[in-house]
Amino acid sequence: MFSGDKLKRWRTKKEVSRLELSNKTQESEKFLRDCELGKALPTVGTVQKIAQALEIDPEDLLDEGDELEMIKEVQKKIGEQIAVMVQLHNHLDAWIEAVAEMDDKRLDTAKNLAGVVLRKMRRIANEGSRN
């Protein structure tokens, strides 16, 4: 589990203020303070950003033996993203089959729809990379 005490110790050891850490991680000072006090729990992605900003390993912000818990959380998120990508792939396969049978007018409509689908896929991928 994430340790707010360790965050505060590393932050003070590295002589980084909450404001500096906030600027480096794009997290609010209040959120970082709440993390240090145990009132908030950062996501795996946020732990990684904090560790990078402090130039330490993410594991340095965890209680002893909690690396496995962090790995399981990352695996869960990856599994969720894979499930979404499989759904999109299945929809794309169906779309490709339908396009093969279209006339020119319907093909133009399908091209427009493909643009919408691609934008949605990019948005999902961008959201996944932020987490």
C-alpha cells in the first residue's frame, strides 16, 4: 500500500516543496498533502509520476512487501484496457465486412463513421496512458 509517510520523507530528503512537486506532477498541493496525511490514495500512475519527479523508484513510496499489490493493480488496468481494445477490434471487423458490400454513397458514410471510431479509439488510448 502507498505510504504517505514515505512520500513526505522522500520529498523533504530531496528538498522538494509541495508546490514544486505539484508543478512536476500536475497534481494539486492539497491532494499531495492529503496523500502525505493518509487522507487520499494516489493511483498507480500518480505514484509513478511522483516517483519520477522525486527521482526515486515507485516502490520507495510503498510499505514493505506491497510491490505485489501494485503489480496486481497494474495488471487489472491492463486487462481492462485489453478488453476495450478487443471490443473495438470486433466492431472494426464487422465494419470491414459491411464496407465490402457497400455502394459509393454508403461508402462515404462509412468513411465518416470510421473517422468517428478512430477518434474514439485515440481518446480511449490517451485516457489509458494517463492512468
